[in-house]
Amino acid sequence: MTDTASYGPQARFAAELRELRRQNLTKPTLDALARSMECARSNVSMILNGHRFPSWEHMCALVEALGGKPADWRERWLSARREIEEAGRAGDAPPASLPPLPFDALAGGETLPGVHWYKDNREFYEAAAERVRGAGSEIRVTYTRRYPPDQTSTNASREYFRAVQEWAAADSEDERSVRRIIGVPERDGVPDRDVLAWVRRHHGETEGILNYEAAVMRWTAAADGLNMALIDDSVAFLAFSGGSRQRLNGFSVEHPRFMGYFAAYFDQLWVALPSLTHYLDELPG
């Protein structure tokens, strides 16, 4: 058996799941596992290869599909999740394959290859929607604002949101995955009423899309967060909002080191956050 002592907690946990799969006499395919877990085949592949840490809901379904008992895996899953969260809080360095990005690469803008500045909201969202439609396998997006999208939407932004969901729902033989982190504003532990109402509607619209997953981050700052859209491993769109609901602009960068940093940051957040379903189930009332 491969020695996993030097692996990170996510990789070690994935190796244990692969061993459980090897021990299963029926050797279920990725497609069969995806059907049991009600998720995309690519999601199963990423979990088994250590590129994604499973939610407890997916964990239960996967273990049962592999002939195991979820109760026997609960402590292992919790332990691995704690290790991953501790590593994130400790500020682990990015992978060695991503050398430090020098400051002067960003200074002046155009010195960084592949940067594109957009003159307004419409141009930014139109470019992002176009790249979404041409995505190959993975889209990672965030939405952390004080207002729900249906209160801030221009025609271009509405088309962008629609493009993400349509891409995830498209009937395609390609392995594809959309992951969205939603920041829900809170004050004194109480979610913003308008954003929460949108979150509930969004959950109803997307819960039947197997290639779409959402997680929730409780947002306590009295300001919008930095929002991003990472398309495959090729381009990052970064959006910055202003004081009003409609003020939003940004830029995109096609640069492997830049992408690597933001992808690592997204994945660090993702493993520490509850799924949208779990978040809604845990709300009082």
C-alpha cells in the first residue's frame, strides 16, 4: 500500500476512500457513484483524487455506494476536515510550483501578461458571460454583496448569472462542475432578509442541477467582498463594487501564477464552508 504519511490531510483522506473502492467487489464506476451521490461525475473524480473535500452529505452517499457505513467514517471525516481548516488558518504557503508573484508584475497593469481592464459594468459582465459559455470543465465563482443579485442586476449581469446556471445544466458528455460561494450578510447573527430570500430561491432553482454546488459564508462586514469568477485554469475575473448597488467593475487576468493563487484561496474557503442545503437546514425556524 502507498505510504501516505507525507501527504496532506485531504490527499490522505482521498487515498482511504480509494482503498475502500478497491475493496468493493463490484468496483462501482464514477458514473454509478455520481448517480448515488446526485452530483457530477467530475465531482466524484475530484473527491477520490484529493482535489476536493466532500461535504458530509456527499460523504455518506459515497461510503454507502462503496459498501461502507457512514458512522464508521464520521470521526475520520471530522478529523480530516479539522486538519484542513487548521492548515488554512496557519496560512500554509501556496504550492511550490507557484513561485511568489513579484509586486511589479501588477504595478502599472499592462506589465502582467494577459490582463484586460473593462471600462464599465456591462463590458465586464459580457466578457465574463462569454468565457463562461466557452468553459471546458470547471467554473468557480463567488457572490458576496450586501444586496441580492436581483436588486443589483443590469441586463449584462443577469445574462452572466443565467450563463453560469445554463452551462452547469447543459446536456453534455463533458465532465463539468460549477462551485459557487455565497456570502450571506449578517448582523448580530441574523441573516439579511433580502439576501436570504434570494438564497432560498436560488437553492430551489439549482438543487436539481447535478453539476452545480453552492456553499455559504456568513458575512459580517458592512461592505461588499471581493468577487471572482475562475474559468477552468485559464482566466480569473475579479469584480470590485462601489458604494451604490449598481457600481461594479473589474478586470480579468490570464496568467497561470495569478490563477494558482486565487484557485488555492477559493479551495481553502470551499472546504471550510457548509453547503447551501446544510446552511438552510440549520437556520432556526
